[in-house]
Amino acid sequence: MKLAEAKQKEAQLLLPTYDRVPLLLERGKDVYLYDAEGRRYLDFITGIGVNALGYGDRAVLKTIAKQSARLIHSSNLFYHEFTAPLAERLTRISGLDRVFLSNSGTEAWEGALKIARAYAKKTAPAGSEPKWRVLAMENSFHGRTYGSLSTTGQAKYRDPYAPVLPGIEFVTFNDVEDLKQKFNDSVCAVAIETVQGEGGIQIVSSEFLETARALTAGSGALLLIDEIQSGLGRTGQWFAYQHYDIKPDIVTIAKPIAGGLPLGALLTTDEAASALKPGMHGTTFGGGPLACAVACTVIDQIEKRKLIKSNRELGKYFVKKLEALKKKHKSIREVRGLGLMVAAELDSADLAKAVVPAMLERGVIINRTHETTLRFLPAYTIAKKHIDEVVKGLDATLKQLEKHYLKKEASVSPEGELVAQGSTH
């Protein structure tokens, strides 16, 4: 199939939910993707943080071939041989006690919200109203289902579906005083992304996270941590909360866990898990034998190849290179990163939007999030040479585009006034 045919058929048959890049992908190898014309692209977004081991990893392909020939799906009515081994791995690396396996990250987050409300009812003193409010963060993103959407702190995602779930209040991210002011005995959970991914790679401060932990522990509320994008080694620890001296009650993960197959997970303490009984929660496809077998392989490969340590070192190298680039380009407002979760924030939404296709023309795939932020989520298997290639391409792209957007954003009107014509910050 050609690109034009794919575009035409999709326009006729699919719901218009995606503004796709005009690229028909055909295959992947290592850290590269190839389109239908055979052109190669260095992938620094990896399916939005999914393909942590790159493309065509031998260990993953071997597991897929072996297990798909044996059993792809059974049902959670029965046991299979990979559920417990995967749960053992996840509890060991997280320090938590129990696991629920889901289809996706947003489904895992729905489970976390349900447990928070159920736990509040279970622990409420006789005759009293259970806690029910959730404090979520401004600028956050937790998914597209109703509970996840309701706790997402960006109005552009919530407003088309209003009214959303009641009982949600938003706190300014990293504002300790705002958190303290909004927290009271009616709060059943505080919900935080350790690193806001879609929100532009914004990293939680130690003081804010420690305050959230202290407030919830002191009142009997639960601390919910969303590590769907930051978890499983990307930030240089198995989980980003492990950079801090805290232990959450519930953690959600997904993205890289099964090498590209759909799988998410909800990790909890024994205490939080005590709120659920058989029949209160479930899933048809979550935790199937194929996805679980591959997830075991992915975790084993990350450990065997010492990729978490590599992510820490490469992340520091990447940030250092981007900081050097920032000194050359006034359009780069800020560089942020933790491990291989890295961002360069530009001073213009239009410029950031133009950079993405321009980098694609240079054979590099990145994406833009939160209007002005260039987001980088490369495979854990990259090398310094790949970072150098991306930074070199970004340097050349900014040199090319800055002149145009500088002229576009400030021109003189016939009356001699300075007129802003381009995008603002």
C-alpha cells in the first residue's frame, strides 16, 4: 500500500482522532524505522516511550515466536505460567507487594482511582462519610478514559466531555503551599506523575513529593504515582519515585513493559490492595500469556544489559549537549531531563511545530508536546553517536528556521509600529 492510498482509505473509514505524520512506516531495526520508500529514520520517540529495546530485539522476537505458537490468550478464569513470574519481577524492582495486570496505562490508572475510593470506604469509621476527593495536578495527563481524563490537569482534554467525574480538584504542580491548602480530611488520594510527560517533561520536586507523602500518610489517604511514561528504567532508576526517599501506595506502569504488545500494570502495597475482593475489578485481555512472557523478557534484558545505568549516563550526556546548544540558540528557553526522558522548550509554539517535520526531513523522528516543548524518548539501546546526530540535526534545523520565525514574529507596519505576526509563547 502507498501513502496516498492509506491516507484516502483512513479518511473514509476511521474516526478522525489522529493528526498523523505523512509517513507510511514499514519496518524497524535497532533504533531506526524505515518507511515504504525504504528511507531510514533515527527514532527518538519510540512509539511514545514504548519500544525501549528498539526494534527487532532478538530476545523479544524469540519469546514472541515461542509463546505465540503455544498460547496467546487464555482468560483470567485460569492460571498460566507467566503471571506469577512477571508479578515477582515487578514487586521486586518496585518494592511494592501486589500487581494487577491491565491492557494499558489508562486502564491501570482507572484501577488506581477505584482502589483509592474503595479503600476510603473500607477504612471509614462507622457512621462517617468516607473520604472521596482526589487532588490531581495541573498540567498532568493520565489517559483518555473517563476517570483518567477527569484527573488530567489540562482543560483542552476534559472540556469536550464535561461534566467529568466529581470530586477532583487540581493543585499547581510543585506548589507545596497550594497542596497544603487544598488537602483536608475529605481527600482519599493525591495523584502525581513523577515526571509529567505530555506536560513537557516537568519533574516533581523533592519537597513537593515528600509533602504529598507526609500528608497522605498522616490522614490515611493514598499516594498514587503515575509512572506510565517514566517507569521501567527510563529515568535511570526502575521507577522515577526511586530518585526520592518515598514509597507510594499505588504505582501505574505501561509503555515499555511488553516490548510493544499491549500491557499495563497496577502495583500496590498490601494495605491498599486489601480494599479489593474478587469481582470488584477485572479485565478480559490484561495479563495474557503472550504479553506477560514478553514482559518478563523485557525486564530481564534491561537488567542483563545494565541499561538503567546506561540511561543515567546517556541522559546526562544528552542534557549537556542540549545545554551547549541552548547557548547558541536564543530560541531554546530551557532544557529538562531525567535519564532518557528529555525536553528542549522553545520560545515559540509555531517554531516548535515547524521543527518536528524539519527534523523528519533530516531523518530524525521527535515530537512536540505542550505546544512549545520538543520531547525526546529514545530507545534504551542508543549510543552517544545517536545523540550527537540528533543534536547536530536540531542545531541545523534551528539555524534554518529561526531566521524565518524571527522575521515572522516581529515586523514593522507601514505606520512604523512594531507588529507581532507569529505565534507567541
